[in-house]
Amino acid sequence: MDIIGWMPELDDHELLAEFARYESEAAFAALVARYVNLVYSTALRFTGNPHHAEEITQAVFIILARKAGKLSPRTVLSGWLYQTARLTAANFVKGEIRRQRREQEAYMQSTLTEPDAAAWQQLAPQLDEAMGRLGETDRNAIVLRFFENKTAQEVGAALKLTEAAAHKRVNRALEKLRKFFSKRGVDSTAATIAETISANSVQAAPVALAKAVTAVAIAKGAAASASTLTLVKGALKIMAWTKAKTAGVVGVVMLLAAGTATIIIYHQRQPIPKPQPVAFSQTDFPKASWRFVGYADPESAFESTFWAMNQGDVKAYLASLAPDGGLFNEAQGKSESEIVTQNRQIVQGLTGYKIIDKKTVSDGRVILTFQPEMGTDQNPVPPGRMVIRRIGNEWKVSG
């Protein structure tokens, strides 16, 4: 018997409630059938590998099963699933950027929809990063309107807006995407972006995937492979950090010491000053002396990172991070207000730091052990370790 066939037509939250209350396989299967293509397509854009995309899809629906009873009735489920898929996939490809890009290019060549082939080939590699820069409501509006191809009236109903307000929201979000792409050399109109996303963003998932996903997810991962459960664990960690609200200074600095950092995302207003590398013997770095010192050695890269955080300088901050490192990937998907607050708290509580050990793992990899220094009214925190990697002729902070 078709499990979905005898389920009445319920909306997303009615199905979630049915599953949360009665562990209804039919309810969960209906949700999977409704959104498996969206999740799979998002994962496939990141990885370019169908097998990896299937595993990420499995992980996303395991997370949904675990959180089914906790999601707010105001949650736009398609937007939530898209964001969860984006974060899970970003975590999965961490450290595999070069391989992923090669496979992604091959995948794009094989899945283009005419006549939008050229436009999609330009937009697709950057689409999910662009979506991550949008606020939650804007991102939900784009997912509803162009990933799911809902009408403006349906978008408004989902976002609790009038049809006219939903139309304006969609147009503003499209304009933000257009500006994002334009700054990266992709010149296109908002209308072309809308048409291209609508035609290409969601591809059909393998026929058997929905059934397999449902069977594993309703058991909340009990029968999942070890690699899938690792994906779930990593994604849940990133989601929890993304949702973190205002926290105490000590707690935030301890996260930094554990290898977690954030990025302030707003435009640089001042040019980066000429770098003056760290003195060879320097180990103490009081906050008052932080400056941009370039990336000629690990110590300089590390100080430049703190300087950029303290200045709110996005260009210098991003330049100090390894593009395939954990810190860069963990920053993806955070709202601007959360990121700004957390970064200000990190540097606000510090009076400086000391480098207490330097371990050279290889010619291109160094681990710095550092002691965050707090004000006299703050409790001390344990030392942290940070991996610094050589990329070309420069050193960059990895995590």
C-alpha cells in the first residue's frame, strides 16, 4: 500500500504534529515526498556527487525527525529544510573544496536546463552562498517563490504577509541577490535571476531516495551509517551555534579557544593599512597594540584576524581565513545581527592574548597555542589552539 496515498492533505505543520505525536510514518513520508527534491538538489549543488548528496539528504531528514516536535508553528518548513541542507552540505565539503569544485563543474554541465544554461552555469556555483547572505525572511521568500514556484499570494500566506507585501519582499530579496552576483562578476537582471532559479534550482531526486530516507529518519537515525550520523552531529552543532543568542563574554571566548569563530559581515569602509609583520620573538599581544600585520607568518596571520574582528573589517577578516577551513565554513548561514553581536563580545572581553606554544606539524601547517587574557573582573579561561596553514606564499587561519 502507498503510505502517502491514504494520508489526508495536511499542511506541513499538521504533518509534523502528526509525526511528533503519533510517530506516524505516513505523515513523515508525506513530508519527505514534498521536499526531498529541494533538499537533494541543494546538497548536489554543493558536492557535485549524487552519492554524497543522498547521504546529506538522509542526514537532513534525520535532523527533521529529531526536531519535529520543537519547530515553531511560524517556521517556514521549506526555508528551514533548505537552510539545514545548506549548512549540512557546507560542513560535509569542508576540506574538500578543490575536489568539490571540479565535480560541481561537471555536474553543472550535465544538468543545465535550456534556454537558461549559460545563466545557470554562472549562478549555480555561487547561489547557495548568496542565499546564505540573506536574512531568514528574505531567504524563505526566495525558496517559496522560486524553488517551490509558489504564487505571491501563497508566499504571503506562508510569511504572514499580504500579497502586495510578499511581492515587495521577493523583489527586495532578488535585488540583494543581483547585487551579490554583480560584485562577483556575474551581471544579470533580477528578472533573469528569478527565471533561472525557478527553472533550475530543484532537480528530481532518485526515485528510491524518498523511501530510503523515510525508513531511516523515522527511527531518528538509529539505523543510519556512521558517516551519516557524523554528518547529523556536525550539522546540529553548527545549527545550535547559528541560533545562539547573546552569551557571556567568557563563554564566547571559550568557544574561540575551542576553535570556533565568527565573521562580521558588513562592508569595509577603510583601506587595509600596509602590513608590518610581527617581530620574530614577540609572544605578547595586548589588545591596544593589535594591528594589521599581513600574513607572512602564522603569528602575523593570527594577529591580523583579531585586528579585523576588532575593527569590523570584513575584507581583512575573510582574507585571514583559509577558504576551505573550519572557521570559514562554520560562519556560513549566520544572521548578521547574531554575528555582529557575537564578534563584538569576543573582542570586548579580551585585553589581549599570549602565544604560549608553537608546534610545526609540517612546512605548511602550524598549531599555535594561545592564552586569552581577560580583564581583572573576568574569570580566566583555558588556553586554545588554532591551526594556521600556508596557502601559496601566505599563512591563513584554518580553525
